[in-house]
Amino acid sequence: MSGDDFDFDVDSFEEESDPLQASIDELNPPQAEAASHVDGPLVVFAGAGSGKTRVITYRIANLLAVHRVPPYRVLAVTFTNKAAGEMRHRLESLVGPELARDLWVGTFHATCARLLRRHHEAAGLGKSFVVYDDADQRAVMNRVYKALGIDDKRYPLRQILGRIHKEKQEGVTAAEFVPGSFVDDVVARCFHAYEAHLAQANAVDFDDLLLRVLRLLENPTSEAGEELRRKFRYVLVDEFQDVNQVQYRLVRAFAASTRNLCVVGDDDQSIYRWRGADVRIVRNFSRDFEGTKVVKLEQNYRSTANVVAAALGVIGRARDRIPKELWTQNPPGRPVHVVQTASERDEAAFVAEQVRALVRDDVSPAQIAVFYRVHAQSRVLEEVMRAERLPYQVIGGTKFFDRAEIKDLLSYLRLVDNPQSDVDLLRIINVPPRKIGATTVEKIVAEADRSGRPLTETIPAVLETNLVGSAGKKALASFVKLVDSLRARAATAPPSELARDLVAESGYRDWLLADDSAESDARLQNLEELVGSIAEYEAEIAAAGELPTLSGYLERVSLTAMTDELKDAPKISMMTVHAAKGLEFDFVFLTGMEEDTFPFRSQDPSRDDDDEEERRLAYVAITRARTQLWVTHAERRSIFGTTRYGLPSRFIADMPRAAVQHDKTEASQSSEGRFIDREGWAFGPRRDDGRPPAPKLAWSRPTPEPRQAGERFVEAEDEASSSSFGRRRSVELDPSELPEHTTPATKLLAGSIGRGTRVAHKSFGVGVVLELDEGEDPTATVRFTGWTPKRIKLRFLHVAE
DNA sequence: GAATGGCCCGGCTGC
DNA sequence: CGGGCCATTC
């Protein structure tokens, strides 16, 4: 990629720049300033909903169109791949697809991965290096523990790994690490061994992606470093409040030659301290860079005045803020609804009821979001959404790429791509079972550790010796043959084809087929889906005029944030508050607003909880809402097997009374709501503000249904049917019209239900009978759409038409 | 050597 | 509550 002599098609360009000028004129004065002040350091403090994205895109468009900067000399760092995609998309319509395509837009990790591929040699990596994720790191460390004889009980692996991670985020390498305590000696030994294993495997972890580029940049004698230092003329970083030390050093190094560095952030929205982010970096930016221009965007265009007021109430009590005042001209809108619910089920039922009402009023589900503090809270919400037939998608959490079969297939692919990757080899060497047992594997690993060579090289060597028996040798030899043939195929076939063949040739397909269960069926489908996703990738890359590669696909998989999965399908989005950063929705439900849940309190006393960060997190959550916000809290919540009785979150009390309306579900029977006053005093519900008392809400049934003795069946069913959504309407099936405790089921059913009968359950919807257990109390095993098969007594079922 | 069942432990946020 | 690990059994 050479020089500045980039040739523009000026004529076609002029036409495009007119709408650009028109749009810049629409910006308010500080926005326009931030977009057009292009030279020298600039920090933009962009309040929530202040039109930040707009400013950034116009700024870039301005650089390209007015200042004629070649696009490949502009680097824009975003927080998620999705944000990068959106930015590119917007720029396409501003400056045209050709220019937008050559911009460097991406996350720190994606950008560094791309640069490393280009400069892998200088960075000391093989061409097909792989990126090890969390699980891979643990696998490596497991092996290190075994080799060094370290006791996992005394030194929990996670803790040691976490420590190494923390050091790397500060830019500390194994060589530079100075042990300061007894435990640190263990950390140091593991650190060295861990790095050695990664190097041997031609692998990097997430931290390495950044560190290795940084090392190049900061090496004055490296040619690649010199190239990188001159590469970008303009550097722009979004969500700057969440950068860590390494990222900051990267940014500074990229911008060192020109000082054209623009950072955009909001210290009030800094929510990744636990990941090494340091708010002080954005706060001190203008001190670090002499002559920094400071712009503050303080007008909120996104939310109603009530939502803004609630958000300000929460963030106003934070310490250490850069002084700024968010304001809005928007109409007040509806008050923020704070709703007390009885339990997490009641809470979920309430959310579902409200969502249903919105959808009935023609609100697109895509404009509705449900937030929670931790993923564990999503399960109940999901169950109710499914039962209610409400279209939803969960962002993040353990999903597709965490499934065993997907990881297996990916491991095969990674091993084919990078023979040195021991973690991957170990994962699949006996999956499907091919008679290479634990003992054999241990021997090979020991030999590899002894010789310091990757397993791929060790296995053929072992075959020459008598370390393993003849049966083991035979099994190993056929495994080697398999991998070799796959690798040969990879040289010619496109990745998706390779993957498809792999499923068959590895024996994986037969292995799953042999197990004739519904589950293995689903796993096979998952594999097909993965193959499909590879094909999708190929089509996409080909459309961009590039060559799809296995490495490229694998890298995309490892770097794709879960938030990025968010499709624009008309579905309700459910996600953690962290994942919600940078997004906005018309209608937002913020759930689990109880002390200890949000603000979150860790069970682990050694972890210092950070109340300030929790507060900022709450601020982020609230400011995602455009039109209306519901804040729900439950009196009791089952979490990790125990029931917790929680007081409403302190953040609720921090919202100004005038902006908030308090309600309760009927199932919430507690005498009075208890709110923690700012001074810590409890007082009653806030009905003293001149508003009439909230109407009785109708989403919960008046009295809980009497539980009949001996009615316990499958636990989930029991809970579901006694929860408050039993009478909810649903689209395909209307349970409210089903008699609740009719006998017909049992009587009728005896004759009319059998294998394959379509039946209905008031909570699970429609399903198919897999098996019938006739007896005293006939029970059927039923598979409902979207659920794992459940055992249900016939009297709770009805024949579906 | 593989499959299955019990038990213990961790338990958040994520590139 | 659920995943991962280990011991037991086939």
C-alpha cells in the first residue's frame, strides 16, 4: 500500500459532498465544531444521546470530502464490530461506498489483528497464527499447571490467569513482571510457561493482539514499526472512557507523528474498569496533550425529559465527574415507571404483559429492549417470552459458539489452519472417540513438554518409539492421516467445503447419527449451521473483492463480540446493561433493580465492588430509552438456588420524584414498598406527590391458585403454571380460553393421545408427544417448540387442533 | 476406553 | 442452579 498519491474521482465526489455540507449545517454549534476542527488533539465529551455518532461520521466525511485525506490514512476505533459496521454504513451514504471501504474502522482488537497479519513476521508470528479465547487460555494453563506441578486448589487457575491478564493489560510482559509476593512467584512461573506455550502454538490471546502491535510501534529500530507510526494521518477513538493503558499507548503511538488525535467519550459512561479501563485517561487527556481542544456536547436529543431527569438524578450523585450538564428540549413524556414485583417470575410476567400491550399498539418489537445486570437473570425472562410467543433475541450469553460440537468443529479447522495449535489438537484428538485414550494422550503431552515441540511434530516422533503400544500407534497413525488429508483439502477447497467434508471424514457425522436422540439431531443441525455461516462469510468477503480464507473466518469468529449478533430483525432485544452500551431503544425495561443485584455485590469478598461504576452503569441503562422506561424490582429473587429478599436499588431513590411513578403488581403483596432514602432511611411508597394512587394493575392474578397436594410434577412446569402469567393471551394459542382444571384431558386423552399427537399446554404452548406413560396418573413426554422435552401429566394437556 | 451419574464449587460484566 | 471433574460401571 503506497503513498499519498491517492487518486480521487473528483467529479463524482463533488456531487456527494453537497448533502454533506447540508447535514453539517444541521448540527448545533458544539457538534459542528467537533466535526470540523480536524487538526491537533481534540477531546469531545459527549453526553448520552447528544448526537455523538453523527458528529463522528460527519467528522470523518469532512476529512475525506473537504480535506481530501485518503481514506486508508484514517483510523477510527470503535467499541464493537457492530458500531464499526454502522459507522461504515453511514459513511457510505455520505461519501460513497468506494471511499468508505478503504477506511480503517474497527475495534482495537480487530484493527490490531489485521495489522498483525500484515506484519506477522516482524511480530515474530507465523502467518496463520490463531487467537486463543478464554477457554483455550484455560486449557493452556491447565497443561502448565500439570507440567509445573501446581495445585489448583491452592492457586485457583482462574485467579492466576486473571492476574496475568491484568498485567498484560497494563503492558507488562512475562519478562518484565516483578514478583512482589509469594503468590507472585507462582504467577511469574505460570506467566513464563504460558507465554512459551502460546509462542510454540503460534497463538496469541486477546491481550497479545494489542501488545504485539504496541511493541512494534514502540520499537524505534523496527521497520514495520516505522511504517505503522506513519500509517495513519488522522486517528479517532470512540468510547474513549473505556480504554485501558495499552490501548492508550497504542493510540498515542499511532498519532505521534501528526498529533491529529480525536477522542470521544463520556466519563459518566465508563463501565469497564474491571477490564482494565481507566477513566482517568479521558479525564486527563487535555493535560497529556498540550493544546487540546475541548468540546462538550450536552444537549440530549434522544430521550424524553423524564428519562433524562431520572438519569441525571442517578449520575448527579457520582463523585469525580468532569463538570457537565446534560439537558434536553424534548417533551416530558410519560413518567419513568418503577414497578415492584413479587418475584423474578412476576417481574418477567409484568414485562411480557407490557411488551404484549406495546406490540398490540403496533410498536415494532425491534424497538423494545429488556436489560438485566447479569446473564443469569435472562433465563426466566426468556421462558416467559417463549411461553408468550413473543419474538425475542438474547444478545450475548453462552450461545452458539459455546456449544461443544461447534467448538469441536472449529478446533478441527484451527488445527488444519495452524498445525501447531496444541489446544485444538488436544480437544479433538479423540472426538469422536477413535481409541486414543487419556493414557496415550498423556504420554504424548509429556514427550512434547520434554522436547519443547508442538504435538503435531511430537506424534510422528512418538510413532518411531515404543512409548505407546501398538494399538495406540495404529490409532494415532490414522489420526495423523486424517489431519493430513484435511490439510491437503484445505489447500484447494474453500473453507465451507472443507468444513462440510470434515464433518463426514472425521467420523463426527456418523458418531452423531449413531446416537439416535433428539439432541444429537440438534447438534448435527448446529454443525450445518456453522458450515452455512462459513459460506456466508465467503460470500461477503467475495463481494468485497477479497479472497476468503480459513484464517480470516476463524479470526472473525474469535473477534466478533456477542453484541454484534444484534440483527435488525423485528425482535425484542434482551441483554446485559454492558451489552446495551451505545444502543438505543424506544421502550426499555430495566429489570432486577434491587440492592445487591444492581448495584451488583459479588459473593467473593476479595473483589472490591465498585459502587461508582455500578452507578455509571445504571446511568448508561437509563439513557438508552427514548420514549419510555420501566424499572422493575422484585421482592424476592431466586438466584443460584437460594432465595434472596432484596430492597429496591438505591438508584431508584436517586431518581427525582417528579419524573417517576411507582406501581406494584398485584402478586406483590408486601404491605408497603420500602425505599431507601438518600440518607439511608426507609420510608413508605411515594404516593405523597399529589398524583392519585396508581391504579391496580391487572397483569397478575388476584390470588395465587391453590396448590393441590401431590400436584408436583416437573419443577419448571409447577412454577410456570403457578406464576402470574397463566392467563396471558397468546397469538397462536389462547390459554385463557382453555379451562384450567378440566378433567377432559385425562378422560379424553386416554384414547386420543399417543405418540406424535399435537398437544397444548397453557405455559409451554403447542408440542408433540414423544412418549406416553400410562398408569395411575398418565404422563406424557412432550417436546414443545423451543423447549427441551418435558414430562407432563396428561391432565395439564389438551389436544391441539 | 467410553459412558453415566453424583458431587463440588463457583457464582458478573467481555474483546 | 449448572458446569466441570471424578469415580464407578459397562
